[in-house]
Amino acid sequence: MSPIAALRRSFVSAARGNVAARGVMKTLSPKAPVVAAVNPLLSSLSTFRSLSSSSTMDTMETGTKMYMSLYPEGSTDGSLRLGNIVPDFSADTTHGPMESFHEWKKGKWAILFSHPADFTPVCTTEIGRLAMKYDELKAMDCLVATLSVDPVKSHTEWLRDVVAHCENQIKVEFPIIGDADRSISTAYGMIDPGTSGDQQLPLTIRAVFIINPENKLMLSLNYPACVGRNTDEIVRCVKALQLSYEKSIATPANWPENHADLPLKDGSRTDEFKGSVFLLPTVSPEEAKANYPDYHTCEVPSGIEYLRLVKSEDVEKK
Ligand code: BEZ
């Protein structure tokens, strides 16, 4: 049975309160029947885990594997969604022809970053700020390509302004794709296919696609023309995705600035868990204890032990 079919089946089971409820009891906590009753998703994940493989300490499912099992690889209606394999394309770029986007990024993480138009103010600052992050992204083995519906000649001329606006302190070392026929923008959902006949409008939205080494779309951001993006946030997202690609964890809100002042059972507080991450719901208590003996469970009124924090240094060590 495919993972997706297993998940779907366990959703149904969870709703009926039978097999899935028993599955979750095994893997979460003594309070697990409550979980199954109130949260069919957790119940389903747990059942999926027991159906997919017998997870041992060495084979705990990574965040990517677990979360991506929730999304299909293919799109049923042509829209690009998380988990889908991104469309391949060929294009002209400021670095010359790109025969195949998939070949260009082969086996690596990549960011595809679109801007609405050359010679516009917000876009000028965005490409400049992205160039400033390029070395950091390169060190993370993450490629960058940007794109707009302007032709490459326009990009090349505009780049002089981008560099000058950063007081000539940057080099733009990533390719800028010219998507003059709007085929890439349309395939990636940045322009509605029904509106692409007019070659003036609409413009591409400000989109960010973060794509994993297997060409799966892991994260996308959509901004309108009037709001410039934060490149620190983009780098943060790549870091979080790369961590959950390898480890059985997920990053909390505002990570790595999270849980900086955590209350403990004895009434004291600690900053030791600042920047910590959550164990996945599919990690059993036995696996958690064996792999991360110092993990901390946050107490909540439900009594369900699902907020399990692991210090990031303990995750890095594994
Ligand atoms: C800008 O980048 O400033 C911009 C782009 C498209 C429309 C309006 C503004």
C-alpha cells in the first residue's frame, strides 16, 4: 500500500475510532486515546508510521519524509503545490542558456525567486539583498536563480543599477532568468494561465520557491508587488528545511528565537531551550529517550505529551 493510501485509510479509521486509536496508544503516551479522539491527524500519522516501517533509532523518519508523505508528488489539476516535483524548463539567463532547470540544480537545494519587473524600486533592493546572502546560501549548498518576465538584455542593463544601489559592494553571482514568453511564470503559478495572452500585464508576483535535492517543492512564499521580501527569513527557511531533511524534527514558530524563557515543573525558568526544536509526532517515547535523553516535554492542560523539545546542539550531534 502506498504511504498516501495508508494515510488516507488511517484517517478513515481514526474517524471511526478503531484501529488508528490503538496505533496511537502504542506510540505516543498513556493519554493517547485522548489524542485519537481529539486529533485524527496525529492518530493517522502514528498509524502511518507503524504501517510504513518499523522505525528504529537509526531509521527514525526525517521531517521531510514524514511531512512530504502528507502531500502528493504530482498535481491533479496543474497547480503547483507543496510536495510536487517542480516543472522543468529551459531558459535564457544572464549567465547564458539554462538547458534544464532540473539538470542545473541536480541533487542540490535551490531557491527560485521571482520579481515583477526590472527597473522598479522594490525589486532593485530585493536582488541586492539576495546577492548579499549568496555566500551564506552557497555555503549551505543552496543554489539561487531569479526570474522575471523581462528579457535577459533588460536584466543585464538593470543589474548595473542594482549593484550601484548597494554602493558597488555586491556582485550578483546567480543567474537571472528571462521569462519573456511567461511560460515558466505560468507553469509555477506566478501568473494565471488565462491572463498570459497580454504580454504587458499581469506581472509576476514576488514568489520564492525552495526546492529540495529531489526537485520537490518544500516551501513557497507569495508576496504582492508592494511588499519587499526579507532575505533573512528566506535563509532561515532553508536552514529549517535542511535540518528537518536530515533529522526527525520540526522547527517551532520564530525558530531559532523560540522558547527563550521556559517554565519548569519546579517553578523556575530556563533559557537553556532557546532555539530548541520539536521531535516529530512519529518519534516514539522509546526512540526519544534513546536518542535524546535530555529532551524536555512541555506540560499542557490536555496532558498529552506532544510538545517535546530537543536542544539544537543535541540534534546537531546526532
Ligand atoms: C517595485 O519593485 O517597486 C514594483 C514592481 C512592480 C510594480 C510596482 C512596484
